[in-house]
Amino acid sequence: MMFSSFSVFRVGVSFVLMCILTKSTGVTVPELSPQKYFSTLQPGKASLAYFCQDDSPSISVFLEVLNEAVKPLQDYGISVAKVNCVQEEREKYCGKEKDLMKAYLFRGTILLREFPPDTLFDVNAVVAHVLFALLFNEVKYITTLEDLQNIENALKGKANIAFAYVKAIGTSEHRAVMEAAFVYGITYQFVLTTEFALLESIGTEDIEYAHLYFFHCKPVLDFTQDCRRTLMEPSLTTLNIHRFMKTMEAPLLTEVAEDPQQVSTIHLQLGLPLVFIVSQQVTYEADRRTAEWVAWRLLGKAGVLLLLRDSLEVNLPQHTNVIFKRAEEGMQVEYLVLHDVDLIISHVENNAHTEEAQEEEEEDYEMEGPDIDIQDDEVAETVYRDRKRRLPLELTVELTEETFNRTVMASDSIVLFYASWEAVSMAFLQSYVEVAVQLNGTSNMLLCRINCGDWSDICTKQNVTEFPVIKMYKEGENPVSYVGMLGTEDLLKFIQLNRISCPVNITSIQEAEEYLRGELYEELASYSRVSVLGIFSPTMITAIENFTKAGNSLRGYVLTGIYSEEDVLLLSDKYATTVPALLLARHEEGDTVSMPLTSASAQDIVRIITHASLETFPEITVENLPTYLRLQKPLLILFSDGGIDHKYEEVMVTLIKQKHLDSLTPCWLNLKNTPAGRGILQVYFDLLPPLPLLVLVNLHSGGQVFAFPSDQSITEQNLLLWLKKFEAGLERHIRVLSAEEWKPPLPAYDFLSMIDAETSQHASRKDPECMKETDVQENYKEQHEDTSKVTIKHLRNRNWFEVEKSFRHDKEL
């Protein structure tokens, strides 16, 4: 597989150029006649022959390139020569047409490859092509993702892979990879591609530069498991690849018990820093897991060591948990207190000397001169960074004062009311256009937008005082305001579920069964994880009216239907309930549950359906967290750095079905999808522990935080025993959260009211009598209080993640 006769210094190789010159060009490659050249060939040795019959400037240029390649090729045991063709000893390689000469690569007397001279355009191309041809067993060239997967599967448990992408064959990066393969090809399987689509398929976004990945396949014994991948971040040069491969060979984690100032590893010799994770006997297991996690994230960037404080003769500062040692000689080590793995990673990367590209990007950004006054707002900063991004606004209809009424009256429409000078509006406009892209050609709903900065009268008439606002207009119905999250997925769900009027009137038992199975509106099943069917006898007028009101309120969020025919008892008997009742079909779980309705108001029905629609073991996100907090139950959160492990999910789901977790809200949080989770863990723990991690947070009763023991595996039995200790008050909390309220940093404003107030102030200045300063201050205070109340109510209704920051007040006001 990775072994060939080209090993142990890859045999002696002769790289020979055959050319005829009538004059001396000063080239140092030896000149041989064809007879002399072929007599010197030996089995296993390689040569490149270039026959030409005339002297020309192009040949001289080519020889200069080859002369530059003599020394680097000699370093690999490859000799270089040229052979002069003579008339009486014409070989078939001399050819007849001098302009069509090629370079021929031999091993012994066997022809391996031929190259047109223009492919050997510089010294990098010469070295790269020669090594590529000779290392045909060590370097596999692939063009598809399937090829890569086949190689990866074949080498699991056997060997590691060095996978390289270069933009073209013969470049300096290609040469660097080939030179690395010459040295490390016996140990690792090298894989090469020039297909950028293949690079994109493994998740790399930046295909402008060459890349090298190290696939850790040798430790993988489970063939269903993917090989862990480490990206080499520095540019592809021979020295950088050598440094990178050496770090891949080094131990992932080393334990030491000596003065960090005296410790030296291969990393320091390669110019990389060292990171010491300070541990003690009591927390050794947890510290080692943390150190291994840090080591994986810093692989190729720094060496990671576990320093045993208990066995150390020298004294360390009391609270030090991380020590940083630079590669430069004479530099003192840094004693740090870092309570988050991300902080450790950032410290290493910020002190590295390999971030030139990032620094250049920052310099370019600074040269553009961003408006510093808006950079304190993350939403505004995002809008500024994306300002050059072209949106396909032609997929939406821009409305004006003249076109608004006739447009929304002529067709079912969704209208975005926004202000072009307001950051959240412009950020949401991107999501709105993304919805338009997904619905293009598939929906009868017309997506429109109106800039309230230009047409304020229309926005005022539509009762729009804050931005952005979404309203849906249908013929014969009152406008419906969208109150969900300002994101693509939620808005798309709202529009799709509004394609039908809810609650749907079901007219037969068969139709009811199809509805509950998700077959009646199959195209909408993916947008509503539950289908709710209210069943009533025809005489239950009040109950039917209440359910109809609830269905209207939930329109666009949950699929609801109603069945009130004479044979309704057949349906209620099948699902073991009495009318009136709700039947909730959960499509993912494939089950239907019944819930009786006794004197329930419309608001009660909305609350029941909302709670029943929640997932039993949800992934917590910024968007859905407020919904689960309203349940007023302690959160049992499984933190994961990626997708949840199936065995942990199975444990949680089993306990949920057995009703052991009814008093809690079990959930999980993916730190890759919700990076804010790292900040949460940083509050809970002094040093971020390895994941997965199970935490119980009692937000609504004392704010205590409890952590599942890290030395125990998450099983049904262990989790039940731990929860019993918690319920009995025998479990110690690790943190108590403060009871402070989570409010916006500054109050928001009713912008149109502010404009009206400013207009009235201008008018009052014409009056000879001016307002007293105290009156102005009092008026300002009252306005502040009113707008704060409006904003808080508005936020509770919206559950927005993107909370508007206020505009700064003019100091003179």
C-alpha cells in the first residue's frame, strides 16, 4: 500500500537531460552522449532524458531551470545530466521536429513518464513532477469524495492519512507535499487532490489556499466512527509541513512533575510554545480529561502537558491553573488563571507567530474606516460587515404609498415594515430575502417590503411603531402580525402553515385518521411536529367556539383541526377519551395522545396545546429557551460539543417515558450550534470541564447549579441515584446564581413618538414663553417610563434574541 522499491532513501535516482548544444551555456549539469548515458543506467535508478537537435533560446531557458533543480534533487539522491544527440547516434527520443521535444522519465531502462518542457516551468515544477511520478505508491491522487472515504475506511485501525489539496500540479505547495511524502510516505498514506469541490465537501470554506489535513485513522477501531481530522493552519511549505508532521508524531499529552522553566519537548525545538495544565491529586481525573481536550484543540499549534502540583518541588502561585511557556530562549514562563478552555486556546493563538493572514484582514478592515459609533452594537456591526453583500431584493415587491393598498388587496401578501437606517431591520432583511429565495416559484404568497423611513404615513396607518414588523394580509380577513423569532426558519414555518385556515374542518372519521397520521397535509408535516385535533359533539357550541378561537390564535405555529360530527364517539372510544377532548399526534414519535377538555377557555386551550407541542427532550437554543423557562421547572441540561451521543439520548428518553423526569425539563445544548453555552458553563465552573456534561439548574427556586459527577458514566441507574440525592437535599451545589433580572442594557424607544416630540418642541420654540428646565426634565422622565413599559411588554411578546440597542441621546437634550 505505502511501500515500494522506492524506499530507504528511495534508491539512487538519476535525473538526466538529453540535449544537444553547439555552444557552451555555462550549465553545470554533466553532458553525455546517448551511448554513454544508456550504459550508465542501473536497475532501480531513474533518469529524465530530453533530446533536442538544435540550440535555441527556449532550450537555454529550460536548461537554466534544470540547473536550479540540480542541488535540491541531489538532496534526494537524484543526479542530473544532459545528453547530446549526434547525427550518427540518433535515438528515437531525439525526434525529428526540434520544437516538439519532450522530457522522458526512466527507472533503469523502463520509461515511466514523459513531460512537455512547458510543464517543468520552474524548479518547483521539476522537483514536484519528478517526486510525484516516483512516489506513485506513497501518494494517491483522488478526484471524488467517494475515493477519499474508501481510503479512509481501508486504513482505519492501520495507518494515518495526510490529505493535501493544492490548486495545481507543479506549484510550490505541490513540491512541499511531495518532499514531505518522500520523508514520511512509509509511515503515512499521502492523498492528494486538486479538486476544490472535494475540499468543500469536507467542510472547508476557504479554498483560495492549499490545505493539509491529518486524518487520525490508526486509533479508530470502530469502523462506523469517522477519523478525527487536524488542519494544518500555516501555509504549505516544506518546513511547516515537517514541523506539523513532527507534532503529529509527538505524544498528545505528557505528564511532568518538574519546574516548567526546565521542561523541554519536541515542540520547543520546532518553535512551538508549551501549555501546562496544573493539576492536583484530588482533581486529577477531571484535569487530565480537560488537558486531553485542550491538547486536541491545540494539536499542531502547541505542546500540552499535565503538571502535577503535588509532586512539584518548586512553589507555584496559589491560584495558577495554566502555565504558558514560549519557544524563544530566555523568555520567562507566564502563570495564568484561565477558567475556560476557549481562553486557553485564545491565549495560545494570540501569541503565535502564524496569524499573518488574520492580521492583514484586520488591517484591511481598519483601512475602510468603520463608523466607531455603531460598533458597540453586535447587530449593527454585523450589518456593517455585510454591507457589500448583494441581496436578491428583486424576489420581493417594494411597496410605496401609491402601491400598498392595491397590492395587499389584490393578493395574499406578507409585508415587512422596516427602516433602512435601523440595524435590526437590515439584519432581518437578509433573513426575509432568504425566505423569498426558498419560496420562489412554490408559493402563492406575495412577499413585499416597505421602508417606513420613506413612507411613514403608511406605517402609522398600519399601527407600526417599532421595527421590524411582519404582517400577513389575506382577502376578507384582518391582518395577522407575526410574533415569532426574527429568523429564516421560523418565518418560513409561519408562512407555510398559513397556507390553510386553521382550525381545519374535518368531515369524516377516515379524514380524521389521515389528518392525525400527517397524510392529509403531508407537505406541511415538516413545519408542525404535532397535529392537534379537537373532537366535540355537535351540541357543544361553547367548547367549539373556544377551540376555534384557540386555533385562530395558533395559526401559523401549530396545525389544528376540528371534528364535530354525529359519529364523534367512534373516534373518542378509539383513543380512550371522552368528548370534548384534544388528540395530539406527534409525527416524529409516531404516537397520538388524548387530553380531555373540561370547561376550558380559549386561553386554556392555547396553553395546553403550546405545552403539549414542546419536544420531550429538546435541543435548547437561544430561540426556544424562553419557552422552556416558562414551564417553571428545573432544567436538566446535557451539554455537548456537537451532536448528542445516541447512548445518552437513549438514557434520557427512557427515563422520560418512565415518568422519572416529570418534575424537571430535560434538554441538551449543542455548543457548536449555540456558542453562548460556553459562557453559561464559564459561570457554572471555574475551569470549563470536558464534555459531555450533565448539569441541573434550579433557576426558579434558589438558583442552585448541580453537576453530575464527572467520574461516573451517564446511565439510567447512575442518573436516578443522583436525582434521588438531589431530591433528598444530599447533593451539594457547585454554584448559586444571582437573582438579578436580565434586562436590555439600555431602554428602547418608540421612534415615531420621538419624531413627534421633536416636532412639537420645534413648534414650542416659536412661542415667546419657554418651558422651564424642570418641566423639560419631568417630560423627559415621563417619556422614558412610558417607552420602557412598551418595550418590555413588546419583548415578552416577541422573545427576540436580537434586542435593539437604544440610540444615544443628544447631551444638550
